Amino acid sequence: MNRKRVIWFGSFLAAFAIVLAAGAKPAFSQRDAGAKIRGDSGVGFWSNQRAARSMRHARDYSRDLYDYSRDARAIQPEVAKSDSANLGRNIESAKNELTHVRKEQAGDKDVLAALAIIEEHLAKATEHHKTLHAACQKDTVDAAVGMECCNVITVELEKALAEHGALMRKLEIKGQASAAKAAAPDKSK
């Protein structure tokens, strides 16, 4: 009985070691020496992540303010002002991060075209946010105006997020293609 346990345990350890060794290489591998020169060292990644995070936060504030406008018996102006200010701050943050991405990816026409579409959606969201924020500055906030503005803002932010997700996938594909090209042996020598 004891010998069976030892054999089973040894087999388990051997299988575990094989799985660990097979999966560990990509996790611990370093970039090749030319990664930084080619621009594969994460350019655009963090700015893109911050932009997406700001858009998601803005969308969440817009949804929350919509729900609050719909469900509250009386809208408290302080709450509406605060949420509207945070909504606007996150839209502006997303726009700011996209300007960094635009600078980092200045030579890529596909990326610039995608950024233009995202920025167009953010501009529409900003336009409706101005109306919302003005309504939230009053002593009594009109729930219908708040709901209408938040609805349009949420729709525009979701469109911007969808375009941004598509852009990130394109950048991943381009990154994988350039990594595969760099890793391929040069047959011309």
C-alpha cells in the first residue's frame, strides 16, 4: 500500500513538473535585445489602459446619475453636482490620455483614424455633459433633463469604449506580427 502511494505521488510530481516547465517559459522569458529599438516595449499600452479606465468610470457615473434621476423622489443638488463633476473629470481624463496615445502612435494612420472616431464620441459626450452639468447647478435639478443627457452620454461612451477595444485588439495583432517577424530567422544570410 505504501509503495502504491509513493509511485502515485512520484507520478503526480513528475506530471506537475512537466506542466510547470512547459508553462513557465513564456511567463519568465525576457524580450529580445531589439524590442526597445523596434518600439515593442509597451508604447501606448498604459496610456490606452488609463483612457479605457477613465471612459469606463465616466460611463459608470453617467449610468449612476441616470438611475438616481429616475429613482429618487427628490434629487439632491449636491449629489447631482458631485456626480456630474466626476463624470466630466473622467471624460476629460480619457481625452487627455488619448492625446498621449496620439503622440505615441503618430506614424500609424490606422491608429490615428480609430482615435479620431473615439475622440468624436468623447466630444459628443462632452457636449451633453455641459448641458447636464448646467442643469445640476440649479437649486432644483430636472430629472428628465438629467436622464436624457445621461442616456446620450452613456451611449456615446459605450461607442467610444467599443472603438477603443477594437483598437486595442488591432494593436495586439500588430504587436504579435512584429514579434513573430523579429523572432523569425533571417534566411537571406
